[in-house]
Amino acid sequence: MLKSVKSRAEEQFAATQKKDKEARAEKETEQKKKMAHVAGLRALRLAKEAADLKAAE
């Protein structure tokens, strides 16, 4: 009986670890998407500012 309780606890721990790992991977993916989006917006803004400066000359 003791062994079954221990193995069940280990299974629950492994399942929790797996969920945590998956959640971290999903969060990291979302962060990368957001960083890429922000980088694109920044590039557009800088290109517009450069064009505006060139047009003002």
C-alpha cells in the first residue's frame, strides 16, 4: 500500500511538472510574438521618422 501511495504521488508530481513546463513554453512563445510585434512597430516608426527628416531637408 505504501508503494502505491508513493507512486501515485510521483505520478501527480510528474503531471504537475509537465503542465508547468507546457505553461512556461506557451508563455515564452507569447512573449516572443509580442517582442517581434513591438520590434516591427519600432522599425516602422524609425523608418517614418527618417523619411520625415529627409523630407524636411
